[in-house]
Amino acid sequence: MNNTPNHAYALITGASTGIGRALAIECARRNMNLALIDLPESGLQQTICYLKKHFLVKIRFLELDLTTPRSAERIYNWSHEHNMAIRMLINNAGKGHLGAFTDYDHAFYEKLVRLNVESVVLLTRLFLPEMKKMDQAYIMNLGSLASFYPIPYKIVYAGSKSFIFSFSRALKAELKNTGVHISILCPGPIITNQEVIQRIRRGGYWARLSTMRSGKMARVAISEMLQGKTLIIPGTINKLFRIASMLVPTPVKQHLLAKKFNVKEKI
């Protein structure tokens, strides 16, 4: 890659735990330098200690809240101050919820939309011009199986992930004559912590069947991203869910999903 400098980095948001941490480990395993972003006191220091112990890559980090104004600009300026060329942008940070729309106040949804939608758009817009100058560069945005379904009781989260899917596919079309590859990672349930394990158990047979460990998911995600694949759905069962989303009529999907996610009705 003649135009890619040796100080190239993979920038990952939400890198402390879960999917972000697994993606950081997989990138380090492939000898990629890392620029890691997460909240203060989120466990980012522990993740960095692990990475430094096991991999010989350069690691820089910035602790900040992506829902605060001008946070994307702070990240962009920070990368320039440290002479980092962002060859890979992984917009992983996100926020979810479960409950009726009116169970949460406007401040909660404001933070969710800023994190799940606004930060992705702004970081992509800031870094894209420089990435287009490289022979090869990669942007991977975190979607979800929820990207394909209008899900009652998760409506803002699912809507944000549907936006990510549409935004990423459209951006890929605009960039078809460049070296920038756009991918959307749409995982199913990922085993990350005890809380997630409990949610998977409550989800029943299909949730358990579609579950994947974060390390395996990250290996699939990074491998397929580097191959230039646009839609990345780790796991055979999850691919079948994607097919089902296209075949089952929307009213039927919404009825089934409302029954599944209406927690109050189950109590």
C-alpha cells in the first residue's frame, strides 16, 4: 500500500469491553497499531495492559464521552496531534435499551442517538477525506440483527441500527471508485459479561443457538472486512435470521417481536 504510512492506526470506539475489546485484540493480533476510545473509568486501562502484555503494537488512547458536543472533533484533532494516520475506522460504541418508548426520558434518547448515530456520521465525515488518499482503507460500522427488524420495545435502538445499515450501504456506493471499503457488522447475541448471559438465557432456545463468543466474532469480522465484504453477519443461524427478515411480512414480524420483547407482559 504505497500511500499508507507506517504510522497507520486502527481507531476503535467503545474499545474497553465486549465487542470493541475483542475487535481491538484481533487487530493487534494482526499487527495493527491501535487508537482506542472509550469513557473514563470504563476499563480501558485494563484492556490496554492486556494488549501491551500480549502484542508488540503501538497503542494510543483517549478517554472521553462521545455523547458530548464536539467529541468527534476532539478525536480527529487528537489523532493529528499524535501524527496518526487512521487507516481503519471502527465505529463500535453504542447504547441499547429494552422497554416501552415512554419508559425512558428525552435525555436518555438524546444520548442514545448521539452515540449510535451522530458519532458515527461525524467521525466518518472527519476521517474520510484523508482515508480516500490511501491505496486501501476501511470503515466498519456496528449494526445489529436489529438493523433488519422494526422491534417494538427496542424501537430507538433498532431504528438507530437501521440507520447505520442504510447509511453504510449508501456510503459504499458513493465510494465505489476509491480505495475505501465500507462494512456493516451485524452480530447476533455476543457473550461479553454475566448480564448479557442472563439476557441470552431469557431469550430462549433461538437466542442461545445464535450466540457467539466475542473472540470468534471478531476474527470473522476483521477477516471479512479486510476482504472488502460489505455486510458481515457472523454465524449461520444469524444469516438465516437475515433471510427471514426479508421473507416474513412486516406485520407478522412486529407481532412476534412485540411478544418477545414486552418484558412487562411476561412479569
